Amino acid sequence: MRNKKTFTRVVSILLIVMMAAFMSGGCGSPKEDKADKNETQSKSSGEIKYKIGFLHTSFSDSLGENALRCVNKAADTLGVEVQTFEDGGNGDKQLSTVENMISSGVDGILICPASDAVIPKIAEVCEKNEVYLMVCFRQVLTEEIKEALKGYKYYLGNCYESETDTAAMITDIVAEENENVCMFVQAPGMVAVDERIESFKSQAAVDNMNILADYTIANISNPSEDITPGMDMFLNSYPEATAVFLPGTAVGMGEAAVASVKSNGKVGDVKLAGFDSFEGMDGAFDDGILCALATAHHADPFYSFMVLYNAMAGTPLSEEQVELHLNYMVLTDAETCSELKEYILNPEYDLYSSDEILQFTKAENPDFDIDALQKEMDQYTLENVVERIKNRNE
Amino acid sequence: MMIKKIDNQTLKREFTSLAGLIAVIILTAVLTGGASLEKSNVQTVLIQFMVVLVSAAGSMFVSATGALDLSIGGIIGICSVIGFWAGKGENVPMIIGAGVVVGIACACLNGFLINYLNIPGLFTGIVIMTVGKNVAALATQKVQMIVSVKVTHLDRFEFYFIIVVFVIILGYIILNHTLFGTYIKAIGSNATSALYSGIRVKRYAMAAYVITGITCGVAAFLRMLRLGAVTSASGVGVELDVILGLLLGGMPVTGGTSTKVRAPIIGVLMLYVLSNGLILMGVPHDMINLCKGVIFIFACWISMDRKRGETLI
């Protein structure tokens, strides 16, 4: 009887392991010879030439989902396999995952780092294994780290958004019609979010806006859970507040904030303003709940990917480390939000067509370089992108 | 005859968890075309495993009493910050020393709340976990806590190996060859019987938390060393890896005499070989989480004898 029980348990373990293995959908040798891959630079033919690892906080929210969509389109066009990992903004997990991905044979890593502090170690691991590294969504602010990274040949650079300037712009928009505001602050440590918060605070002082209260989002792994109690506090304890600033609306935060405004019967009385994108944002503009939203930076990983791809292909866009900058699209009304949803966040329309993507590669377009890429990024505005998509579909 | 029967049961327990580990190693090797057995990958997995094993070895003592310690990640976060400050990111003895002292203090607080104020460990664990996360987040808000090269030169396989071997040998001796080890296992088997046998249950249970605190201090240093920095997420999620590792290794949910040092070794190694293997196989991130969730449920099922309320393996 006991032997039978033990046997059952052994079989159970084996079945779990087999199930886990077969869920992967097949097997194969992850290690390939990099030299062989560099020989062919043909157009997309379904052939996988490179493999990259893409690490981001989440791929299941609007920002992550759209970022991955843009990267996948480019990857499919250029014959790159993309392996993703949701790290939840955890530096330890990021390092372990980068190590594991390198073992799986990736040629490049595209990462939104948890903080500046984790970049040197990840860069060191990539350098040791001759794997290219490109940072997206982040600017390296610490001088000591910037210096340390200069020595790494495989660290290609970073792409970032102007958090401070954009937050100031959002604050000005809020200040036009509001005097008393409340704001969410996030458990510190994420540089981009910290910059948004600090900028909102300082610009609010310039605009003579009163910040009546703040509420700290302490739950890093599931921040949306902190939004409802925070909103309830603002709306019930500070009835004079007419606006709430959210440093982020991704991973369910925007949806939770909008739901709170509705459930507290404050539609039309309290406006929301913030960053990122979320489901139902067009409706929130329509209902007069949302007054300003800095969004559409999901294209950042696409441009970062192009830097990474060209380096992997042996035709780097720059011989030096790069620092690219992408503009946010700041929405203030339902009309522009609908346009954004219809053309930019709509999976039916790609940010760039396959032919356009090929023009971002030196192999197809020898004149293309990092300045040309930055120039293209400077033209990343709602009007330009919509016009390009419309022209393409005519 | 009785002795022979017990030996057979011990062998069966050992066989089941060990078989799982071997199966994971073989399957990942086959499905990755041997990539998982390449020297560099083996070294990568072993370092990842060793950093968590130190915490798991300490947590094993609390689990032996039948409790579940959710505070580990939070304590590691606090130890990382205080250790870094004390050693200014470059003085190894100070970093470890301060980390261990803070680890003991936090664990004592946790143990005191549970054992003397009778607050459920689930609540105290969650509170300390949350506090620890926020301490690390606040500390890293303005200052990047980057470890000096004077420290990072220790970031070598050999160093991790020496520390882990030391911790495991010490853990083995304490668990199997001291009265303390016998007492905490007795508490896990039946706290009431242990109390009537004259064992000071609260005091020994509290001491188990102190051991966890010490290992958290050491683990905080190892994590800092590995990442080269203290981040806002230092220690986040470690408790889940530790609990899952202990269960996979055959650690009884109820603690007691079945507690063995091999449980954290086998379980944590299995967990990390599996995590590594799934990435090597190119399994999408959402499927990795699904796999881990399913494995967690199966591990609980396997380690629990539902008739007697305790484990068989």
C-alpha cells in the first residue's frame, strides 16, 4: 500500500515536469552559431536569424501589450524571435532572467530596468557573454553608473521619455481649471515615476495649485489595489478637490481610478490626469472624468529594438552608445483619444509597415544611422502617425 | 524490525523528492538539447540556487515548528538597506554584521509577536514583508545604493559555494545533533506534547526565528553582492521561492520530525532548474507562471498526507 502511494507521488512529479515541458510546444537546441547568422541579411522569409529577450514590468496591460505588438511586428519582419518575461520591476528577477535568457542563446536583450542600479550588473553579464543590451523607457541619471557603462562594448545605450517636462505640461493643463488637487505618489524607486511626481509637485507650486493630500501606492507588484482606497479618501475627505493626479495609469490603475470617480458619484466634479494608457480611457474623456493623459510611449521599445537589431546584424547605427528620446503624446479630449485608439492602439494598424521597418536597417538602407532614427522619433506625433497610417491604407 | 521499517520509509521519502529533481534535470536537458547542462548554465543556475538556499536553510527551522514564515523577503530588504549603510557599500564584515544583527532584531520581533502575543504568523509575516519592501523603496529613492568593487570582487561561484556549504553543515548539525534541533522538531510534531514534556515551546520557537534572522542577514549580503546594488525590490518575492522550494523538497507542511536539511537543497534546486529550463525552452512568461502555480499545488498535495494531516515524503 505504502509502495503504491510512493509510486503515485513519483509519477505525479514526473507528470508535472512533463506537462511543464510539453507546454513549451516543442524542443530544440537553443544555442546557435552567431557567425552563421551574420552571413544572411535577406528580407523576411520566415527564417529566424536572431533571438532577443524582452523584459518588461508587464505585457498584459495596455502599455506592455502595445509595446510588444510593435516589437513583434519588427521582429517578424526581420526574422527575430522574441522571448518575453514579465519581471514586475524586480531587479533580482531581471538579473536571473537575463542570465537564463543568455543561456538560451539570445543575441540581444531589450530591457526596461527596475532602476539605474541594476544596469551595470546586467551590462556586465551581457558583456561577458557577448550579448547586446539596449535599455528602453529609461534614462540613466546616475553619473557613476553612466561612467561605469561607458566601458561596455555590448551596452548599446538607452531610449527614454521626458518625464519631467511632460509632467509639467500635464500640471499646467490641470491648473487651467483646477485649484485644489490630490495626487497619488508611488513607493519610490522607479526613476521615471519619481520624476513625474516631483515635477508635478514643483509645477503645481509654480501654477499656484494646492495639493491637498497625497496617497502612497505601496503595492509595487499590484499597484491598482491601492487606487480605490486612495480615491475614496480623496473624494470623501477632500470635497474641495477637483482633480487627481496619477503618476501612472497602467496595470489597472487608470481603470480603478475611473471606477472610483463613478462609484462615488463625482463624474464631472473631479478630473483625472496622468500618464500611460488604460482600457476605457476614451470613455473617460467622453464622460469628462479624464482631462489630460500623457501616453503612446509604447513605441519606445520598437525604436530601441531597431538599435539592437542593427547591432546584432553587424551594422550598428552608431559606433558609440546612444541616448534616444521619444515624445509622449499628450491627450486632452475624447476626439484625439479616439483617434489614438483607432490608429495607434489598434492591433489592425501597425506603427510601421514591413517595408518601412526594413528602411530602419542599414542592410536595406545604408544611409540610415542613429541621427536618422532620432529624427524619425522626433516626428512621432499623433498627427504624423495617423497621417502615415491613413496614407498607407489608401 | 521496527528500525528497518523506519529506514525504508526514510528511503522512500528521499527517493520521491530526489526522483523529482532528477526527472526535472533530465527532462530539461533533453528538451533543451543539452543546453541546460552546459557549464556556464549550470554555474548560473547554481549561483541563483545558492543565494536562495541560504534563506531557505534558515526558514527550514521555523517550518520545522509547523509555522510558515512570510517575513523573509521583508527582512532581507531591511537587512540589505541597513547593511549597506553600515558598511558604506564597501566594508564586507560591516555589511554582513549589521545585516545579521538587523535580521535577528526583525526575526525576534516577528517571533515575539507570534509566540508571546499570539498574533497569527500570517499577519505578522505580511506586515514585515510590506515594511521591508517600503524600507528598501524609500532608502533607494534618492540614493543609488551601488556596491563598491571592493565587495563585488567576491561575486564568484567559489565564494557563494563556501558560504552555502558552511550554512548547510551548520544547519545539519543544529537540526540533527543538538537538543535544540530535537526540540523544535518535537514542537512541530505536537506542540502540546512537547510542552507537557517540559520543552519551553515559546522560547525554542522564538529561537527558530532568530536562526531565520541570521540567514536573512547573510542572504541579504549575497543578493547585494550578486546584483551589485540594493534596489527598491530587494528581497521581494523571496518568501514564495523559499516556501515553494521547501515543499518541493519534501518539507512537511506541518513541520516535525520529518524535517530534513535535504528538503531545502533538493526543493530550491528543483525550482531553479525548472525556472531556468522553462526559459531555455522558450516557454512564454505567462505559461511559466502557470507552470509554477500548478507545480505549487501539486507540491502541496504531494507533501501532505490528507488522512493524518502530515507529510509522507
